[in-house]
Amino acid sequence: MTQKEECIFCKILDGEIPSAKVYEDEEVYAFLDISQVTKGHTLIIPKHHTKDIYHTDAALAEKVFARVPKVANAIKATYSPVGLNVLNNNEEPAGQSVFHLHIHLLPRYGKHDGFNLKWEVQADDYTPEDLQQIASAISQNISN
Ligand code: AMP
Ligand code: ZN
């Protein structure tokens, strides 16, 4: 079987697995994440199977990310969260468990609402020269 045939989100798109639909158009499908880390936790996926952000071309990324404000505003209008995190995990060590590109929309209701992102500032470890060197190294690998 190909990766697409084994893909749980492709099965959701085909209607083989049930889902709670939030939004759909020709290119994109949005549905509730079964884990509901916070109330209204929603996933936005492209209808075209692509594994992760590395395998996503600009045209498909445009389509998926273009729908984020629409769905985010609908969640905001419905549950009046105090904030909202937009998250995309790529590869297993970064927390990806379903290998069909998806964007998490996580409405926030306070510090202890179920979602926790540890963000350690390491700014003291880098001089301005270090930052220039890192930026230059990455920049050399930007392709058109
Ligand atoms: P990630 O860990 O970033 O790959 O996110 C995958 C998400 O898919 C997890 O948060 C799961 O809870 C969610 N998930 C897995 N299976 C289903 C399903 N059948 N319906 C809705 N959400 C699902
Ligand atoms: Zn898929």
C-alpha cells in the first residue's frame, strides 16, 4: 500500500472514517481534532495528500494557510477564547503523528487550559555575529 492509502486523514476525506466537519471547500477540509486539547481544537488539511511542510509546494501551502484566518475567526466568534495558537508539527521528533500535512488551531482559555508550549529563550547564547552567521548559512540554502 502507498502512504496515501494508509493515511487516516485521506480516509477522513474519503468518508471512510467519520469526522466533525467545521469547513470544506474544493481544496481544503477542516474538522475537529479528536483529542480536543482545548475546546474547538480544529485541524485544517489540504485535500491533496502531502506528508509535511517539506513536501508541500507554495501553491498548496497558499491554499491551506489562506483558510486559517477564516476558521480562526469562526472559532473566536463561537467560543470567545482569550487567544489562539496555530501549530504545525513536522516529523515524529517534533510531535507529528499523522503524516498528512495539517495545521492545528488551538483556541486558548487560560494558562491551564490543556495546551502547554515550553519556550526557552536562549538569546544570551548567541552574539549578533552568531545570528548573522546562522542567517547566512540558512539563506544559502533557500531555493526558488
Ligand atoms: P500531530 O500529532 O501534529 O500529527 O497531530 C495529529 C492529530 O490528529 C492529533 O492531535 C490527533 O488527535 C488527531 N487525530 C488522529 N486521528 C484523528 C481522527 N480520526 N479524527 C480527528 N482527529 C484525529
Ligand atoms: Zn493523506
